Amino acid sequence: MITTTLTLADYLSRDTGPEARCEFVNGEIIEMPPESEDNVVIGSYLVAQFLRVVPFAWVRQGRTEIVVSGRVRVPDVMVLGASLTDALKGRPRSTITEDMPPPLLVVEVVSPGKANEDRDYRYKRSEYAARGIAEYWIVDPLRQQVTVLTWVDGFYEAQELRGEAVLRSPQFPDLALTVAQLLNPQEHDRG
């Protein structure tokens, strides 16, 4: 059996691909499994919260790709900023390439399983750091915590938050929600 390994340029030049959400890692197209209902709800809740403090055009959920360290990732949620939003306008593919500014913030909601934990806590952390992304949040429903990584002097400083701790973003000071609200939005949004 002969296995063909794609280059990043080959992957990015493809007009078609699998119908499912995919990432590109080490020359291979990796089909991502469907998201759990909890992950979808958490991602949607975060989008709603960001839309309270930033323009609609800045927020992306699970469909915009980003090239990092020769790989292509599809974060659960991103906040782009004005210059990146402008750079993406009119593109045939919603892909943030290496020549574009980085997003202001990337959020990954950890899916169950050791491989998913390694991907979000280890690999993506170093990839997003190498890309110079100012903030990276790891939302972990199983651990009931949110890790907020903030870019300081070339490295991420990590803060692990749980329960009623308030998530604070240096870039979005008007955003204030607790870890409990984020991890259980249905319980906290009842009127």
C-alpha cells in the first residue's frame, strides 16, 4: 500500500474535501469526530457572550481554519479583530494563513479522551504560542475548569479557573462570566 502525504500547499489548494470538519496534521487530513452536545452548547454560549462585546464579523465558531506551525487547525471559537477580519474578506476559503495577523483569542472546548486532551493542552498550546495568539482558552467540561493562557513576553502564562471564578480577558474587559456559567449555560440562563 502506498500512502500519499500532502504538503500544506496541496491541502490549502484543495477545492473539495471531506464533508466533515477536518484538520491537517503531519501531511494527513484528520477528520474530526462530531462534537458532543455539551461542547456545541458551550461553544454557542461563548459566541453569544463575545457578541455582546465585539462586532459580529469578528467572531467565528468551528468553521474558520488557521495555519499554525505547518498544520491547519479548526478552533471551536475565535475572536479575530479588525485587521484579520479585513484580511479574510473576499477569500474563497475561510483560512487564516501565516501571512495574516493572528486572531486575538482562540478557544478550544476539550472533547473526552486522552488524545483530545493532549491535542488541546499540549500540541495546540505550543502551536498557538508559536503563532503569537494573545489569548488561548482551554474549556474543559470533564475537569470542570477553564485554563486561560495569556501571551506575556513570548510565553503563555496560565491561570486555571473553577466554579464561581470570573473569567477576565485583558483584551475584552467588558466580558465577565464565571466558569460555572460557561460550563453549564442552560442552568445559568434560566429566567
